[in-house]
Amino acid sequence: MPGRTILETALNPPEPLGPDLLSHWLLDPDIAFLNHGCFGATPRTVLEVQIAWRRRIERRPVEVLDRRRDALLAEAKAAVGEFIGAAAVDFGFVTNATGGVNAVLRSLRLDAGDELVMTDHVYNACRQTIRFIERESGAKAIEAEVPLPVEGPDEIVACIAGALSDRTRLVLVDHIASSTAVIFPVRQIIDLCGDRGIDVLIDGAHAPGMVELDVAGLGAAYYTGNLHKWVCAPKGAAFLWVRPDRQAGIHPNTISHFLDEGLSSEFNWQGTRDITAWLCVPDSIDFMRQFGWNNVRRHNHAMAVWAQSMLSRRWAVPASTPSDGSMLGSMATLPLPAGVRHRFADPDTFQSRLYDQHRIEVPIIEFKERWWVRVSCQVYNEPGQYERLGEAVMELST
Ligand SMILES: Cc1ncc(COP(=O)(O)O)c(C=O)c1O
């Protein structure tokens, strides 16, 4: 892929990074699994490491979970910190990005009339969290509309700028939006808000492993990201980074023994729980590193750009982001041909038909009164799987 022109990337799928990569995962080879983005998928060898950790814990529960916990987590955090561009003391492990968003929003002390800004591309669980905070605190939720198809980063920045006021306390913005797959211009948004003294919480649920990260360098007040999606760690691995000047005010969703003893201590102990997913993150980073992390990101991105272009031509629908791929990572969301909507009662029925009849696992999304499909691209995916989707949708829509 290095050296390929934008046109070549759009017209040709990338070369695989190795033979039979799917065999490294437990995924069912009979299914075209185009939904890595939903819950990720963990390589067999990493799951074996997790089993080994569980055995160690069961053999010596108190030694591992109590006496050695902080040292073991410090080791895991050192590797994660290097990968995400953050000092280990400035982030804590959480179970998922939803938990990271909740920890921040539920720690804030808001007054009635304060405003919390998000966009309409926000992940619905996080929208619900903001709605809950609105209900509890009297703060007001503002949802900025961002179009789809989206023309470019400046359009998004302008939409957010238009939603800010002197009552805005926090802007929640996705790094990579869940349903629309759009990469948001987070640095520009952080700068815009910083100029007005407004804190930004970045929901980077999809970002680690999909795009190169320099979390501390971005300068947001808060950044949460999943490690069980594109880093392929076991489920239940995510982090919440907090800028040092905001750390004293942020607490995990479960308050426990180490309240006010510092971010690391508080997040390292959130009550008795299974910490093995966290301990396995360095192994998942290393597993993907065997292909070269830059190669992984380049391959997955090239597949997404090609899939967007191929499917939009096949279905005669517009691409939802610029065709040069500049606003895509490893996923692409496309509008479905109008015929689908005429033939199916709801998106779930259509999704089930794709799965049951065509063995394709892919999310169908209703957004802005249209039906969309989001394809994910991971190293185990092959171009033929997207072509299969292209044909299946044509067959079901006519
Ligand atoms: C932007 C965004 N935020 C939050 C989440 C939730 O992730 P989790 O279920 O791991 O908390 C997702 C999941 O797809 C997402 O895309």
C-alpha cells in the first residue's frame, strides 16, 4: 500500500498481510464477519494467555489480586501507555468506553442551566448517559446536527462551534463515530473548545488500534478508549485518561477503598472483579505487532476505502465520506439502496436475512431516516466478503 495513489486505493483492495489470518481467531469461517467494530474479536493465543491468568488467580487469589495487583497492572499500563501515548499515572483501566464516559459525566458537578454538547453521531449509550445527567442535575443537553454524507472536517467543526455558548461546560465528541464510521477532527474541536475554556471528553471507543494515538498530546480534558475492539484484547478492556489538572475531580463508577488517593489507585481497585482482560492487553498489542501496527492500520484503512468505493458503485449510492478516505479509519458506512426499505419492515429483519440466508454478519443502522450498513475491516477479512455483501444487498433489494 505505501506508494499507492488515492485512486488505486479506491479501485483495488489491499494485499493480505499473510496467509489464512482468520485461523488466528475463533471466528466461524462460514460467516463473512464484517462487524469487528461491534465487539472486536480476540486472537486464540491472547485468549490462552487470559486463561493462564485466570488459573494463576484461582491458584493464589489473594497474592495476585491483592498483593501483586498494583505491580501487575503497572506493567500492563506501561505497555498500554506507550501504545496510546499517555503516561501510566494519567489513566486507569475501565471495563468499556461506556464506563469511561459514565465515570467522567457522573463525576462532574454541574449547575442547573449548564450545557453539555454532543453531536447526533454520538453513540446512543452515551447520549442516554447525558440524558440521565440532564435529568439529575438540571444541566441541558444540546445535540449538534452533523450531516451525512459529510463533506469534510471543517463542516463538523462548524456544526459544533454553532452549538457552543457561554454556558457550555463540556463537549462530548466521538473520535470515530459508531454508526457513521466518520473520523471526527478531534484536535480542531479540542482547540476550538480550548479557546473558549470548555473541556472536551473524547469517546475514542474505536480509536485505539484503528488510528495512531497520542492521547496526552491531543490535550482534551478526558479521553476514553476501548482496547477490546481494534487492539483485539479480551472483552472488558478499556481505559480512561484524565488530564492531570482534572484528575482530582474524576472517580470510577464504583467508589472503593482508595477514594482520593489518586487516579491510578482509585481505578486499579474498583471492587473485586476479573482483571485478566486488562492484564492481557500487552499480549494483544504484541500479537497485532507481528504484522506491524502501521501495516495493520494501512491494510484495514485501504480495505475500508476500497469497500466504500466498490459498494457505492455497485449499489449506485453516494459515499458518505470523501472518496479519498481522509475521514475513514477501518470502517465505512454506506446508505442502502432504496429498494431494501421497500422490501423489509425494519432494519433488524433485513440484518437477520443477510445473516440467515447469506451468512453475512454486518450491522444495519437507521440514522437520519435512512438505512445504512457499516462494514468493518480487520486483517482477517478478505475482499470477496465485501463483494458477497454487495451481491446479497442487490439480490434482496430488487
Ligand atoms: C463511539 C462509541 N462509544 C461507545 C461505545 C461503547 O463501547 P462499549 O460497549 O465497549 O462501552 C461504542 C461501541 O461501539 C462506540 O462506537
